[in-house]
Amino acid sequence: MQRILYVEDDLSLIDGLQYTLEISGYTVDNAKTKKEALILFKKNTYDLLLLDVTLPDGTGFDVCKEVRNSSTVPIIFLTASDQEISIVRGLDMGADDYITKPFKLNELLSRIKAILRRSLQFSKADTILEANGIRVDTAERLVWKNDEPLDLPLVEYKLLCLFMQNPNHLMPREMILDRMWDGNGNFVDDNTLSVYIRRLRNKIEDTPNQPKYLLTERGIGYKWVVE
């Protein structure tokens, strides 16, 4: 049974969402503070984290930052803030998705299932991808750049694999969204995809502002150029 760490301090939200997750087949632990969340995370193994942004002793961003120092476990932010700066901040820190309150439970469950399905898919892969100084072990979900370990959260990892599996091919944005979100592009918009591409470039390119490998075809999409 897959296990979720739900970090939220609003009692009116905890009971309802935790009950919904549990009857959907998940084991759920709740943490009401940043401190409690990090203690539980270090103590247990989780398949996914649901993080509220505002906590009594810090923020969900703080939790995300600490978790990303040692883990690529999928992370979804749940927050009342729909400001673009908050969304971008969460994604830049390594979150895999961002859902604003109030949200529909069925939509949240669909996103959780999609992210966990992608995570399981990559954990079962058994090939090595290598080009441009980047090497990916899809069996272990590990990435290196010039033989140095590279930490990528799930969405960036999947993007990189998608590009490396289609070298020197122009990939329209619509095709990328379809492949990334299991045929349902409603889970992300063009702006969010641009954020993920920028974050990926910052990690794999020597000069992100003048990319050499992950190139933009303006108005169309992207191409992974192999030397």
C-alpha cells in the first residue's frame, strides 16, 4: 500500500482529505508542523508528500528544501495562494505539482495517481541513456553530468528522459505535454512547462542562457541536440 505524508495544520481540512485518501487505498500520516514533518520523513519511507505552504513553525517550502537534499520523492503543494510567484517558487524548489485551494477531491486524486504511476514507471525501467556528458540510469533513477551526481525531481527527470529518448527530433509543446501528463494536458499549462524547461537547463547546460543541447524552436517546441 502506498504511503503519503500529508503536511497540514488546518484541522477542518485534515480529517476530510485524510479520510478520502485512506478510502482510496493510501496509508496517510499527518504532520501539523515543519518539525513534525521532517521527523516523520526521516523515520518512514513515503511514496508522495502533500505539503501546505503555511505552517506554524515555517513553510512547506522549507520542508521541500530539506527533503530535496536527500530524496526525489514526488511532492505536491496544496495552498490557497494562486500567485504565479508562489507557484514558480514551489516548482523551482523541486515540487512535482501545485494545486490551489479550494480544489476538487477527484482532481487531486487523479493528479496523485498520475504522479505515482509515473514514478513507478521509471522505477521499473532498465536502460541507460547517455549523451552530451549526461548519463541516466533509469533502473535506479540516477542522473550524472560529467560523472557528477545530478539531483532531478520527477518531472525534470521525465523531461530529460523524454528528450534523450528522442535525440535531434523537434518535439512540439503539445506532444511533450501529452507524453508528460499521460495524455491529459489539463494538469499543466504552457507557462508551467516553460518553468520546468528552465530548471532543467540550469542543471544540464554549462551556460543555461545560451543552451547548447536543449534548444527552443520558437513557437513550436524543443529539440535535444546530440553532438
